Amino acid sequence: MKLIVGLGNPGAKYARHRHNIGFMALDRIAQDHGFPPWKAKHQGSVSEGRFGTDRAVLLKPETFMNNSGQSVQAAMRFYKLEPADVIVLHDEIDLAPGKVKCKQGGGHAGHNGLRSIHAHIGPDYARVRLGVGHPGHKDRVPGYVLHDFAKADEAWLDDVLRGVSDGAPMLATGDMPKFLNAVAMRVAPPRSGTGQKDPRGAKPPADSTPGRPAQARPPVDPAPSGTDSHAAEAAPQSPLQKLMQKFR
């Protein structure tokens, strides 16, 4: 069984903050996979269900971000889990918006939610890093993550959340490569063919030779005098040609 944790801050005023993308991801997973209503347990909101035969517990700590580790530790003790059974979904400013990466163990990189989890259960848990972009200067980071996503972010954000939900069964089995592939299918789906032939695949002109460029067509002789007037208009004579006609 996996404990899948989404990080964020409780309360409606924080709901659309970049810092709450972990909460958003768990809400989408619970909704799409028919998990039961959230219940207040382990200093957080919990929904326990299955992906096929694989059991999983979704946890949104409600201790506020800086104390997320308290809730995670309490849930681990109740379900008798090890750090290796925990997967944490969190915002990542060091990844471009829409980028998703996975990591097993390692440091917390200054993220206050991860810092708290480290302090309570150690570093040996998995993370799903959900890119939200960087404001450009470290002094602007707090205000940036504690601010709603912009309207321009809505399209990629929806794709990421859908992709995470699609890949949630793979999280429950610990198959991170398949999880990332499911996300990629939403964020950057393969292009389908148009059914139109490539113009470069067209047959070469009749007067060309394979492997050589088509030869230029020889110039058309000017229409002789006495021809149809429309044809003459289509191929007007030059002054020199008109002069030569007088001596014929």
C-alpha cells in the first residue's frame, strides 16, 4: 500500500495558490478514480481507496505547509508504513511550468513542506515534483508560490493534473517511468498524421532525371505574325523582334 501525499495549505483562500498544486492533484485523483469523500484524520484530510487491486491512501495535511511532516508521520504510524511507501506531490519552482519529474530520496531544496517531512520521517521517500516556474529572484519566491495561478496557466495546469490522475495507478505500484509516460501523454501528446502527402514526395517533372535537379524549360518562341491575337497578347514581341518582322 502507498501513502500518496499532496502538499498545500488548508482553507479556501489558499486553494488556487501555486503552493497548493499538491492538493489540487490529489483532488483530481480522488474525483477521477471514485475515491470516497475526504475524512478528517491524522491531522489532515484522508481518502482511502483502490486502483484496481492496489490499495492507496490519499493524504492532504492540514497542519499548514511548514508542519506537513506531523500529519505524514501520524498516517504512517497508523497504517504501519515505511518511508519507502510514501510518495509526496509538491510544487517545484526549479522546474518550468508543466514539467513533472520524480525523485527518490535526496534533499528538500529549501521547500518548507519537504523540510518538515524530512524532520519527521527522514529523506527516504519518493517525490513527484510539479513544476510551477520561478519568479526570477529568490526574494520573490514566497509571494510567488503564495499567489493564485494566472489565467494563462490554466491550460497547462489542467493537462498536468489530468496526467497525474491518469498515472495515479502507476504511483500505487511504484512504477515511476509509466507514471511519467501517462503525464507526458497529456502534456505533450504525440502528433497524429494529417493524411496529406509531403509535397517533397511528389513525382519529379517529366524532363528531370532522378538524382538531378529538373532542367529549366527552353524559352518559348514568340508567336509569328498572323497568329491568333489572344496568343499574341499572351506572348508579346520585343521591339527588336518587331523590327526584324519588317525585313522578313
